[in-house]
Amino acid sequence: MIVDTNELVHKYLMTSSTTNDPLIALISTRLYCPRLPENATLPAVSFFTRGGSHDPNVVTIVSPSVQFDCWANDPIEARSIYIALNNALQGIGNISVTIDGTTYFIYKAREETQGQDLVDSDIPNYFRVLTFYQITIRNEL
């Protein structure tokens, strides 16, 4: 069974971050998929699965590539949100997440691209750090 990787990432970050790291303390419930809503309160994180791969011989393993945008009112705060996100994803090993009665395991999360500081030229005072992660997921079958 293929998992909705966006739902899995959202559930993992919203449940684990409250006890393991300060990400949720910084963004509260402002974790959006796929994009930041218009006039969103900052700081926030938006993310979406942008692609990835799977092993055709082992259909229970998928490795999506996920784009994360860490948003804030200034570049220093955007970078601190990125660091908190990085801390939330570092060291993942065989973490279980249950969705609709099926348990999936996040084997690892590997940062594909270190955070890139960007300024949104269309929206003044919106700063972000862009990063990409490959997340390896296996279901219980």
C-alpha cells in the first residue's frame, strides 16, 4: 500500500516535534502542505512531496523527495526555523507513524540540499530558507 507521504510527514512533525525538539514551539500549528496560505501568520513551514523514487523489486519501500520552506519575518528567524526542522528530521531511525490503520516506518531522512536563504521578491518581509529531504519509508507488510 502506497502512503500519502505529505500526510505522513505532517503527522510525524506535528506529533514528534512537540516532545523531541522546539519546532512546534516556534511554529505552533503553522505547518502547511502544499503551500503557505495567503496572509499566513509567520513563522511557519510549508512542504510538499516533489518527486522521489521507489524500488520496483521492493514495493513496500518508497523514498520521496520533500521540499520544505521555512518562513519568517526576517532572515535570522527563517534560519532558526530551518535549524529546528533539521533537528526534527536528524537521526530518524525506524520511527513508526500510523495512518488509517496502517503502520509505516520512517527509516531515515537525508538532507539533499542544505538550507538556502531566499527573499520573496513578490511579498515584502517574507523570508524563507529552502531545503530538500529524501525520506525513506516502508510499510509494515
